[in-house]
Amino acid sequence: MNLFKNQSTARFWSVLGLFAALLLPWILGYYYIQNIRLNNKAKEVTLIREPSQKKQGPDHSQYSLLQQEFETPEQVTEACLYCHNTTAQEVMQTSHWTWSREYVTENGDTIQLGKKNILNNFCIGIQSNEPRCTSCHIGYGWKDDGFDFSEERKIDCLVCHDQTDTYKKFPSGAGYPVTEKKTSAGEEFMPPDYRHIAQNIGSPRIENCGACHFVGGGGNNVKHGDIATELKEVTREVDVHMASDGAGMSCVDCHRTEEHAISGSLYSIASQDTNRIGCSGCHSANPHANEILNLHSARVDCQTCHIPEYAKVSATKMSWDWSTAGKLNPDGSMVVKKDSMGNIIYHSMKGDFTWAKNVEPEYRWFNGIADHYVLGDPVNPNETLNMNPLQGSYADKRSKIIPVKVHRANIIYDVQNEYLINPHLFGKDSTAFWTHFDWHKAAKAGAEATGLAYSGEYGFIASEMTWPINHMVAPREQSLTCIECHDSNGRLSELNDFYLIGRDRHAMLDRIGIGIILLSLIGVTIHSIIRILSKSNRSQTK
Amino acid sequence: MKRNTYIYQAFERFWHWSQAALILFLMLTGFEMHGNYQLLGFEAAVLWHNLASIALIVLIIFAIFWHFVTGEWRQYIPTTRFIKAQAAYYLTGIFKGAPHPTHKTVYTKFNPLQRLIYLGLKTVIFPAQIITGLIYLSFLYPSDIIQVESHGTIAIIHTFVAFLFIAFVIAHIYLTTTGEAPLTSIKAMITGWESVDVDPEQFQKEHSAQAVKDSSAGYYRLNIDGIIEDVNDAWLKMYRTDQAEHYLGKPVSITRCPTEQAQLQNIINQVFKGNSVSGLKVTRLCFDGSKGEHVLTANPIIDGDSIVGMEGFIIDLSNPNQPS
């Protein structure tokens, strides 16, 4: 008996040992995975470059030159340049001044292309509409194509360096502030106290950049979707970098500047892959605990996962149908319709709009180079015109997936000549669309201003413009999880020039595979049923 | 003749169950990554899948080593003998209660169909899955050595083979129920012991030898010169030592006091003449100098027509330590 007991005890221990040996690797694996999945756990963000410390500049209120009463803004500029006597040369090199860059066209020509002469699918183009558009130019008096870009005293120093929030350029003033009290769209504009402003200048703050960049397209957050007035005061849910409870950064902390050249040009306008800035300016190349996430950065930009949505506070304009513009009330007044949020959804001057908040970006491959529609380029009215095709594909190893806002619009084109028209919209003259609502006149005047012919027949063509999303980075815990892309209905469902696990499959082989499994299940079931039946038959006959 | 036999070694069982768990787990995580369901979450599924795949590769390297060291790889050499009979058994015989056409022994653990299937598994299915998996990983972790342009085809093959694995597992688990009793095969794979066919003659021989070794009666063997050639553990215990070297190769006379030598010589003479002795009570001289009493048996060892030695058993009468 003793012997038997010993043997069964030994066998028990050997099976237990086997069980323990089987279990051990899984326990080790569990701890390994637990320690790697740090996504939602607080962990310091490692920076390879710290935000710069602000230097206290000289006290400008002490300078006797700035004690005078300034009559015009140009006088302020002259005072600035009296001491900063090489700065004008720096400023005049920048695209903030030139609104123009070198661009290589499809046939290899290098041309000058920029805000100055490019078309977008919002208010189309600035030529013949200068006084309205150039209220965001860092200069004074660009009211038509005769502006002298070499006149130093026309530089507007204050719009970027004002610290008092009292300096404002008038929306249709060709870059000038008002000389007497005026109102525009319900907002009051007062003549600036130049002496007070000049004595208090400083490095640009969010307010300075935002004065133009947050309101591009004619209103808050209209164009970009990811930069808007609210960034002056947001929580980290909206933007971890700019939030007062986040990193508390301002624009120039990332858009660092040397000799007035501000780094970080946006892809939608800048076509060459130069002067870009990105997350890697401050963040290390391998910021994740999970190595597979780090490997993603070879083909996926940080923004793709870390900006799950944009326009988080105010809505952004998603589409614009110019073809319906010009309807007036019976009394001749303009029709203005608003949605429940207060966003204008129809305006006689502009047509129909749609807006959206908390928008999921679309996704594109991008290798850093954007093409552009150049005035005079042919269009195909049967196809949607892409105003700024982003170059890139899966096969192009330099391309990464980036999030974009796509703005879709019906814009005017010359039906017979098959090219876009830069319409004359703004002005008190006899042809401006916003005064007379006559597309023929506006098209003719606008086309002539750009040196193109107008056939006399206009139409509207569907277009889209791509705006890369770079701001409103969400807190870590809100960044995308794998399944949001690795899924057949995921965010990348449109970007299908490559195999993406979880999203893609070979439908036929999958069906065959499932078929094989079903067959083996059926076979096993039938076999076991016959076994059971025949066994009970046999025991009955016994 | 069937005997309970230790048929699956400890490593073999560890390998089998580890591999089973890993494959099931790889299926679970793999098909989650394929988008069939959500269970662990995609990120965790990927981490676990990669971890389990490395574990499986390590395990397989050990298993390959084990197969060659133990010679167990021969179990997988395919054979056409009885392959039709085996197929016929599963298709018809099994329903009629017919006996298995092939017999499981320690030397042929697998029937001809098993051999074929397992060999295919080991030489085609596993390598295909491991190679496509490794190529996939090298796509994720690009190196200078291997650069994968696109992983679509690789992923599709990897997925298809995974379907084949599922089909295999279904059939494999079902066929475990076709043993002696439905759970016999699974029990054997857990404990290592199964009732398998043995050769009766071989079994008899091995069993007798074991019986002598394990007996609590002392066994001894002398050669014709009276030199001790073999003793068992019980014999040594009676002589109060556990070192066989103290006695092996020594003359048998050292087991008696000088006063007992004549009796010993008398017994030896009797046996070498061809007689047997049994039930004789004698006094021994133990290794530590103490004395003890036992009864002995002695009989000649005959090789051909000559006597070459003497052997027998001793049963203790005086050991105060008994029973232990």
C-alpha cells in the first residue's frame, strides 16, 4: 500500500510540475505586457528641447524717441527703424511681407506663388480685392497691384509686437488701422494710441498671431479648423500645448524665429518641403513605451493619432457653395441665415456654408511637397478640382499619413476657357460682386486683374482644398487607439493603397478558410453522431 | 498484451501542452488582429501575439533538439503500411466496434495517418506560419538585412495557414476521443502513462530482472572461483553497507567469521557438484564487524554443460532494524 501511495504522490507532483511549468511563461508574459502598456498611465513626456526662456527686453517707454505724438502708423515704423535699422531688410525677406514664395510648376518653371496670386476655395483670390484681404498684411496701404514692396516705412511693426491689445487693423483698410471711430460687422474700431502702444511693445503673443491666423477666411476658425481665437484660453482637453493648465505655450515657442523669419510654413500654401516644423523639434523620436508605436512614426505622423478631432470649441467651415450667392430679399436687402449655433449658413454675398465642430480629420499620404492650382491652369468641370494636391503614397517611402481638414466648395470658373476665375468681390466700384451681385461683371473684372480673358460664360466647379491639421493636440489618454484605424470601418478606410492589418483581408481566402473549418466541424459532428448511435445499437444487440 | 507504460516523457508533455496553449492563444489574438472580434483590445492582442510567437519559436527549437537527441524524430517517418487499414478504421471500422488496426507501443506511438499528418504539420504548416510571421515582424522592425516592401501577400498567407491550424485542432481534439475510452489519450498526455501493447517475452524478462533488483531478499552471484560478482541492494543492507565495491570482486570468504569458513566451503562444494541448498540458517560477518543470521538458498549457474558459478537469495533473521 505504501508503495502505491508513493507512486501516485509522485505522479501528482509530476503533473503539478508540468502545470506550473506551463503556467510560468504566461505569468512572465502578463507582467511584461502590463509594464509595456503605459498608454494611460501618467508618465513624464521626455523633451529633447525645452521651451525657451523669455528674455526681458529693454524698457521702450524710456526712449525719448517714443515720447512723441504719432500722427500716422508709418511714423511709428520710422521710429522703430531709427534704432532697429537693419530690421526692415529682414522683414522684407519674409513671406509675411512678400506673400509670395518660389514654386516649381509641373513643367519645371519656377514662378513666384503665394497669397499674393494663389487661389483658394474660400474667398478665391486677393487680386482686385486687395483692401479687404490685405488687412492681414504686415504693411500699410496694399490697396491694389501698385503696392511698393520696397518701402520700409510701410512695414507694420505693431500688429505683431503690440502688447496692449488695443492695436487693430481695420478689416477693409488695406492694412491700416482707423483714423476715426468705425464699426465693422458689429465690432468697434478706435484710432490707436500709437505712443502708448509703441512704448509697450514686446515679443509676439498668441493674440498677435491670432489676430490674423485665427480668423483666416473671414471669421473665427473658418479656414484652418485647428487654430482659433479660443486658443488664447483653453483647457488641455483642447490643446495640451497652449492650455493654461497644460504647457502654457504660445505660438512662437514652437514657431521659433530668427531675424523675423518665423519657422513652420503650412503645407496648404507652401509647396516646398522647407521651413517645416514638427513635433520632433521638441519631442524625442521614440516617445512611446510600446516599441511598435514608435515604429509607426516611420509612416504615420504624430498628429494622426494625437489630434483625434479638431474645431473642438468653435465650429469650422467645411463647405462653401458660391453658386447660390446673390439671392436677395424682396426689398433688396441681403439674406442672412444662421444655424442654432449662430454660424452663418447662408449669406447673399457668399452663398451656402456648412460648419462642423469636433471634426474627425480625413487622412492623406504626404511627403512634404504640395502642388497648387496656378492661375490659368486648365480644369475639368466633370471632376472635383483639387486646389492643393498633397504628394505622397504608400509606395513613396518619404510619405507619412497626416490628418487633414478638407474644405469643399463650388467655385466660379470660365466655362469656355476651362480655367478658374479670380472674381472681383470687394469694392465700391461698379463691378464688385459684393456690391452688385452680378457674376458676369465680377468675373470679367477679376479675370482682367489677373491677366486672363473671360469668355462671358461662367459656371461653378466642385473643388477641394486640403488643410493639414497640426494644432489642438489632445491629452495622451484621448489619442487614437489602434482599433480606430486597424478596422474595416476605421479612420483609414479611404486610404487603401496598402495592406493594413485589421482593416484588409483577402475575402476569397477568408471564405475558403472558414469553409475548411466548417467542413471539419461538420465532419467531426457527423462522425461522432454515427459513433454514438452505432455504439448504442451494438450494446442493445448484445 | 497491454501494460501501463510511461509513454510520454516529461519534456514531451510540457512541449505538447505549451504548444497547444500557445497555438490556441495565437489564434485568439491573431484573429482579433484580423478584425474578427474584439477581446483583449487591438494593442494588447498585438503585444501578446508577438510575445507568444517568440515563445513558440523558442519552444520549437527546444523540441527539435529533443527529437534528435532522443531519436524520437523516427516516430514521424511516414509509412504506407496499414495506412489504408487505418483510414478504413476511421471511416467504417470504428462504428462497428472493430479493433484498432495498428497497435500503440513505446516505439510506434503514432498510427500511419498520425505520422503523415504530424509530419506535414512539422515540415509545411509550422514553417510556413513561422516564416511568414517572421517576415511580417521584419516589416514592422525593418533592418538592413531584410527589407519588406509590402506585407499584403505575407499577411494573407499567414491568415490562411491560421485557418488550417484551426481545422487541424478541431480534428485533433476529436480524434483524442477515439482511444480506449474517450479521455484515455488526453489523460496519457497529461500523466505520461498509458496502457499500451508490450511484447510478453520482453516484458517477462524485464520484469524478472526488476523483481530481483527490487526484492527485499538479498541476491548474490559468485563465479567458479568463489569471487562475488553481483549483489542487490537488500543483500548490501543486510551486510550493513551501501557500497557494492566493498564486496564485488572479492572472495566470498570475507562474508564469514573464521569459525564459519568450513561451513561456507562445504556449501560451495555442494553447489559446484550440482546440488542446490535451501533453507540453511547461517551466521554472516557484516561489513562493520557485527554478526547477523539469515537463511540462504544456493544453486549452481549452468552454462552449457558446465557449472560456471553460484547464485541464491538470503533472507534476514536477525536484523534489528526491520521492518523499516
